[in-house]
Amino acid sequence: MSKAESVARVAASYVVAFGVATAWLVWGPDTDHLWLDGLIADLWATLVVFAASRMHHNSSFYDAYWSVLPPYLAAYWVIASDGAGDDLRTWLVLAVIAAWAIRLTGNWLVDFPGLHHEDWRYPLLRERAGKLEAVVDLVGIHVVPTFQVFLGMVPVYVAVALPGRDAGWLDAVALVIGLGAVLLAYVADGQMRRFIAQRQAGQAMDRGLWAWSRHPNYFGEISFWWSLALFAIAASPGDWWWVIVGGLAMLAMFLGASIPMMEQRSLERRPSYQDVIDRVPMLVPRPPRRRAQA
């Protein structure tokens, strides 16, 4: 199957998924809680994407859903609440989410080879599950990430769908961090793409931003979600203790799962990666240590 046909099939599944989600929001029972309406619609869309994954025997159908869902949820909350949040803050939040979504979805489009390829982590998870592979596929690969993203979006609900303080200096900080995070991830992904195109066998990446952090793209992703938390804190400072849950969940996911899996895979395929581990910080960028002298 060609890349163009593969992208078309993924896009068609998303159109159906968001169509089902929208139908639920328009004609389904009203829970009287916009956040809960959004979550239920999100889960309906996830089930559609899961069905497409099973039909095509490829769980990578879900990959781009991570980046196309947030704009949908944010737009729904703004419209359904009649713009209850501060207007300036709402536009700033939408701008940051749009920039992030365009960058991440575009990165997926560039790197996605087609449906003959599947993220290496998915078969590994299914194989470990044995007879429960369908359950792990549904829960671990589709539903859990959906809840993860939804938690990250809860601050957006607070910022755009609830009355709050007028936009101020903290919103400006959130804007700078959010757009800076998008730019950081964009540059890091571009550097890695160029490195892969010309690397020699067994060579590990330690150039550009990757000389300052072993996972600068992940640092950018985490920073984006924390920028959303800052927007919520700016809108409702007293709720700071629970609107950071999404940011904490993202941090836990990357530190507890994504980064360890990537590190182990890199060590298995490129033993020289141990030298990078010894010199370059794992996540937060800083100047690397010098190589040990022989």
C-alpha cells in the first residue's frame, strides 16, 4: 500500500471518528458538564480509531490522533461555553495548540512511511500480552493515551470554558513557553531527520540540540503541556494544585515509559549510545560533559 493511500485511510478513519464524536455531542444525552461531554465524545472517537487499527492490523492508526484531538476538544469547549473564558487568553491558548498540532501532525506526515510500517512498541506490547493482546491493544495503545491527552487538556477547559481572571503576565509566560516548546521540538526533529539520512552504521546522535539533551523533542512536548497548565493557573490561580495533573501525567509517561523504552532500544542497536548517556543529560538541556580521555 502506498503512502498516499495509507494517509488517506488514516484520514478517513479520523473523519468517521470525529463524525461519531460530534454526533454524540449534538444528539447524545447531555451530562451538564462540558468536560465530561468532551471525554465521552473523545472515547467514542477512540473506539472508531481502534476499530480501524484492528481492521488494518496496525495500531499506528492511532499515532496522529494524539495531535489532531486537542484542537477539536478546545474548539468544542470554546463553542459550547459561548466563550466563557477571557477572550485574549482563549485566542492565545488556541494559537499555541494550533501551532503544536500543525507541527506534530506535519512531523507524522513526513516520517510516516505507510501502513506497511507499525511503531515498534506496539507489536512488542501485544506479544507480551499473549491471548490478551486485543485487550492490551484497546486499553494500552488506544484508551490509556486518550486519557493521557485528555488530562493534558483539562487546563484548556479551565482556561477557555470557565470564567476566570483577565489575561495577564502569566499568560504571556505560558505563550512564550508553549511556542518555544513547539519550536524546540521542530528543530530537534529536523536535526534527527537529517542525521538519520547520513549516519553511519552504529552511530548515535549527539549533535545540535541532541548534544544538550538525549531527548530534546520530548522536552519540547512536555513543555507544551505545562504551558497549558500555566494558562489555567493564570485563569484560576486557586486551582493550581489540580490543573497541573495533566502536566504531571505527561512527565510520568515520558520518564516512566517512553524514554526508558527508547534508551533500551538505542543501547541494543547502537552500543556507542552508552557514551552519549555518560555525557548528555537525559531530558532537561544543558551543556554536555566532555568525553573521557583514553
